[in-house]
Amino acid sequence: MKHRRRHFLRSAGLVSLAAAAPPAFLSRAAASPGATDRDSRVLVVLQLAGGNDGLNTVVPFADDAYRRARPGIALPEAGLHKLEDGVGLHPALGGLKGLHDEGALAVVHSVGYRSHFRSMDIWNSALPGVEIPRDGWLGRALDLRAGADPGAVPALAVGTGALPLALVGRTVNVPTVSDLNAYRLQPGPAGDKVRAALQAADAGGDDQLAFLRRASASAARSAARIEEIATDYKPASEYPATRLAGQLKTVAQLVAGELGARIFFVSLGGFDTHSDQLGAHAALMAELGGAVSAFFADLRGQGLADRVLLATYSEFGRRVNENGSLGTDHGTAAPLFLASPALTAPGLHGAPPSLTDLDANGDLKFATDFRSVYATLLERWLGFDSEPVLGSKFEPLSVV
């Protein structure tokens, strides 16, 4: 039954929104610009979909093993944005280097878990032992706060199409929004199935019916709220003409308009770089760095940057050695980024990966369990209790 709930939400598009240019500006009653109270903080989760190559993102240029393993795709030291401890950012990540220099970027080395083929579901659910997860880690966190503010939109997926598993909850329904140019509710390709389920519901189907009604109500509330956000929103910085930049611009507009959502989810795809990696990966790094840099410049200009933390993740890393097609195959541990002017400990965190001491499968050994990062975001940033969400206690990082 609950698995079918997820199917309705993700394939029917029941709570999908393509938001519109609205007529009136919202007041910023929820929090003053620059506020850092936990109740006003916003988390933006950015998925790098496809398995980002961490070694060509945060590059261990001082390690000779890096160039031996990658004679065709190792990045020249001269073009890197050097940090410390013999590592540097990809040449196209100048935007992130700027955040680093401002004390607004943390790099967490070697994040992962034991190698597993269900990487996407594990990262999104934070439940490695559950074969078919029915909810996600953010959805469970929102469930704990369900009812605290019945009229609020608790979270939003921006530009993702189907609702990501990470945001699927048991009681809270999270809408998706594509952009702010053509507002309308979308019934989705399986709308007839949804309507049939509602019409055919009997006493035995009350649970399913109630779930679908909650999803519809959530979408309607989101629609009404988003429709109020100003048409005359003016970003405080220029955004690149990329898809990710468009998603983050929408997030900035909704934060500025005080939608009330605490969590936003955006995604950048294309990281499954099995062949001819250098060019494709460079383009992705440029899109990532340019969009995130513009996003925080916009937030700073509006006095909102201290309220927002952006966290990246990718469902797995890549192998140490390049393959015969000048690409990299699926691996394990990889770095992730945390960006916010409110970080208390920017810089490098965790042990950098050893490129010679590998696991039994020849993959990098992870040094930081990804659930410790989630615990950090939930407890230290949002003020949520992470233990019931993650199923156990994981020590947060000293980043915020």
C-alpha cells in the first residue's frame, strides 16, 4: 500500500507544480534578513546525479599515485584552484574557490558507506539495510514536524520532475515546482489512475484515499502561496544561463518571498562519466561553480545568505584508475561541499582518501559515514532530532 503511495506521487505528478509569475509581493514576516535563528534557516540539497568523480573535483595534486592512476585524465597542477594540504579544486570551480576564500565553503573528504549497488536508494533513504525504502531521510524529518504549521509548505523540489525519494514521507507531502514562468497544477500522465483510485475508494481504501487527499491539499496550498510571490523580484546578482542556475534562482526567489519552506532540493545530472570524461566533467564543474556562486551572491545582496546552507552529494564516486575509454567507472567514497557564510568551521574536514590503500574491490575507503553529514544538517543546522530519522545516533561534524 505505502509503496503505491510513492508511485502515485512520483509518477502521477499529483503534487507537481510548474509555478507562475504571480501578482503580489510577500512581506518577510517569518524572519528578518540575515536572521540565523534555527527556525528561519533553510537547507538546499544539491544532488550531483550519476556519480561524481571526486578525485577530479577535489584533486590530490601532491599525491604521485593520482597521476600514475590517471595518465590520460589527471588534471594539471597549474590550472587548479589550490586549497591546502596538497589538494585543489577543478579549474572550472572558480566560483567555489571564491566561497572558500570568503570562509563560506567546507569540503568533507571521503564520504560514503560500504560499497553497495543500491547507492541512490541508500543515499536518499539513509537506510542501507532496507531493500525497498518507502520514504526518504528528509521526508522522515519532515514527518516529525508534521502538524506544527498546517498551512506551511514544508519543503520543495525544484526542477526535479518526479519527487525525489529523499523527500518522500509517510504523512507530509512535498510538492515539486519546475519554474516561476507558467504556473499551473499538473495532473500528470497517470492522472486517470489517481482519479479512479479516489472514485473507487471504499472503507478498505481509506488510508490510500486520505494520503491522496493530503497530497492534493498540499499541492493546492503550495500553488496559492507561490502565486503570491512577486513578479518584480530582482536578483542581486546575474545568474548564468544554465539549468542549475535557473533552479537556484527559483530557490532564491522563494526564500526571498518567504514561502516558508525549510528545505529545497535541486539536481544536476550527467555525472556518469564512463568515457571521454575530461570535457563533460569540466562543463558540469563550470555549471556547478557558476550557479552556486551566483546563488550566494544573490542571497548576500538580499541579506539572506546567513540563513541558507547548501549541501551537495552524489550517490557514489568513481574508481581511482581511469578506464580504457578515458573515463572512470563506478566507485565509492567522494568529497562533498557545504556552502554558507554561517559555517563556523569552513575548510577541509575528514581524512583525505588514500589512493593506494584500497578496499577489497579496489575502491577508495570512506572515512566519513554519509549519515554523519545528514546528522550535521538536521541537528546543527535545522535543529531537528536526527536519531529517529537515521535509525541510530551519528556524530555530527563540527562545521556548523
